[in-house]
Amino acid sequence: MLRKSKIKNNIKFDIVVVGAGPTGIAFASGFSKTRLKVAVIDKLPRKIIANPKIDGREIALTHNSVNVLKKLGVWSSIPKNIVSLIKKARVIDGDSKYFLNFDHNEIQKKHLGYLVPNYIIKKNLYKKMKKISNISLIDKTECLSINIENQYAEIILSNRKKIQTSLVVAADSRFSKIRSKMGHSTFTRNFNKNMIVCRMRHEKTHKNIAYEFFRYNQTQAILPYVKNQSGIVTTANKDLTNNLMKMKKKEFNKEMENNFNNFFGKMRLVGKRYTYPMITTYAKKFVSNRFALIGDAAVGMHPVTAHGFNLGLRGLEILIDVINKAVKKGIDIGSVDALNEYQYKLHREAAPVYFATNSIINLYTSNIFPAKLTRQFALRFVNTIKPVKQTFLNILR
Ligand SMILES: Cc1cc2nc3c(=O)[nH]c(=O)nc-3n(C[C@H](O)[C@H](O)[C@H](O)COP(=O)(O)OP(=O)(O)OC[C@H]3O[C@@H](n4cnc5c(N)ncnc54)[C@H](O)[C@@H]3O)c2cc1C
């Protein structure tokens, strides 16, 4: 069972993870078969971490992400009747009939990926972590500051207690306070837009195809879920999204039917609408002495390409491997020498995805004429030039 959070002054851990979000918990759980003593700190109470609220996010997972969740022993506990399979993905520009198509056959798999509600992933991650005896959850506690010493890092907590550790791993969101306190700056982009996510039931089948419709004042995505339902994602300026949030249910349903040109027939809102600001962040450095960033704290992706958590899982997979190798070789797990390999590998994988995604969004949300022309050309370019399309498909493997 998970250790109770009775923390005395100057208690020692090998690794302290700040943030019990999905990345922090998944990372900590990766040390279940080791002798490392790991603590996970979160300002939220255990009750909320164990039973996360529905947040409207339907998470599209790649094959690699599912493999990571299998290795952590989490995938098998997620009921399969609430997992949807994505077979194809289509990107459509404005009202054009032309679309960019990604098909599962192109990656030699039976489907492109899986769709699982975020709260289900979080709930099952916690369920797994609570059974691991070398992990302690310190809830209702904020990490206030970190002092880096030669032999250890000292963490000052909001309950005035201090803990010592060889390595601090920040998984405290894209707005990570710890990252700023440790002097790690970011490339930050505020798109000045909001995203509304909700689930809708619709008359016509989605045939397990995900769609991204880039319109001129908003983008709409549809993520095919189970039982003729889909995750509907609308990105637009704040005035428009505020209006959509305030609309009565019936009016909202009609608006969505019209927005999709009756593509899915009658549409009905299931549950609530949730809104998120569109701000992306990319940390210039992922590591420093006794400190590493993971998940959104390292790379806070734009959700439009659905890669945030996928990159988070890839990152923690690399970092777990780097730490296990250092332990085997008897190297200090907090040393920059040990952590540099993680930084190098994650930058190499994350930078192209992050910067390409932001450029695509710039292009497809611009209303100026050259951008409209370029976006028509870009879809054909990616669709027909094999190496370019392969770059996008590689991410899905
Ligand atoms: C609308 C939307 C749709 C998305 N869809 C997809 C998708 O389809 N596929 C995909 O791969 N990704 C998707 N993502 C991205 C994915 O949700 C995130 O990448 C993921 O949730 C990040 O998890 P995290 O653990 O890094 O951070 P978070 O979930 O933000 O967790 C951070 C945790 O840190 C805690 N914390 C913060 N500060 C402190 C502190 N000082 N001390 C202690 N605790 C602290 C918080 O309480 C929280 O529990 C989507 C995101 C959005 C917004």
C-alpha cells in the first residue's frame, strides 16, 4: 500500500516528483520494481487524485503510448468497452472537398490509435500507483522552493517541512512554477484563443474516423468515441467561445449541426462543455543539476494534434531508462551527466512536433489571402510527397 504522508523534517527520498497529474504518476510508477524511494507531491487532496473529475478531454493515444501504459501495468485495468479505436484521420481545409488522409494501413496497424477519456486514464494510473510500496504520495502540499546542494536537493513544502532528494522531477503543468523558480525559461506562445471540448451523440456514424475541419474563424475537430458519440473540439477567439459556452443546450446542438454542415445529422450534447486557454510552452532546457522537467512542464503542446500526453509518456519512458541505467552503473541519478541523455533524446523528438504544430496552426487559422492559398497547397504537398507524410505517420507508430 502507498505510504501515508506523515512527513517528518528532512526525510529523504531518491526521487521527488512535483505534480500528481497523469505524467507525474506514470513516471513514479515506472520505479515499481526498483529499490528507489520515490515521493509524489501534489497540492490536491488524495480524494480528488483518486477520483478525478470528468474534464471533457478525450485523449487520443498512439501505439507507443499504449505500450508504455501496458509496461506500467495500467492498460489492462482500463475497461475496453470505453476505449474507442481511431482507424483514419482526415484534415479538411475550409469548405474544400479535398482532404489530407491518414490511414491505419499506412502504418501497418489495424488502427491509427485509441481514444480514452482523460479522467479514466488518471483514475487507473492512481489505482496502480497506490499499490506500489516504494512510492509515497504527499497530498494537500505545495512545493514552494528548491535549494540545490552538492550532494542533494532540498525541497521546502507549504506545510513548512523539508525533504531531501537526489533528484527533483517537475510535472506541475505547462504553467510550472517550479520551472520558473529553477530559472528554466520557455518559448511561450499565446494564441489568444480558447478551446471548448464536449461530448456529443450524433445521428450518423463517424466510422471511427477523426476529422479536423479548419474553417476561417474557428477549427472544429471530431474524435470518434463509442456508441455513436464523439469528442467535439472547437477552437476560436474568446468572444466566440464565450458565446458558445453560454448558449442553451438546444441552441448549442443546432449550432454544432450547422457548423458540421449536417455531416453527422442531429447532434446532442452529453454532459458539460469545458474550456481551455490556448497557450503553448516549450522549456529551453529540460534538465539542470538534480532537476528535470517532464510532461507539460517540459513541453506544453497545442491540443489540436493530440500529442501532449503522448509526448509526456515518451519523455518519461526515456527518463526512467536513463535513471535505471545510472543506478546500474553507480552514477549519481541527479547529476547533469546522467540527465543529459534524457534532454538530448526528448528535444530531438519533441522539438519538430512542437514547432511544426504551432506553424500549422498559424497557417490554418490565418484569414489572409496568401495563407489561404498556402494551406490548400500544403495539404496536397503532405498528401502526395511520401517522406513528408511519413514524418507525420511516424509519430503515430
Ligand atoms: C482540451 C485538451 C485535449 C487534449 N487532448 C490530448 C490528446 O488527445 N492526446 C494527448 O496526448 N494529449 C492531449 N492533451 C494534453 C494532455 O491532457 C496533457 O499533456 C496532460 O494532461 C499533461 O499532464 P501533466 O501530468 O504533465 O500535467 P497536469 O495534468 O497539468 O498536472 C499537473 C499536476 O501538478 C499539480 N501541481 C501544480 N503545481 C504544483 C505545486 N507547486 N506543488 C504541488 N503540485 C502542483 C497540479 O495540482 C496537477 O495535479 C489535451 C489537452 C487539452 C487541454
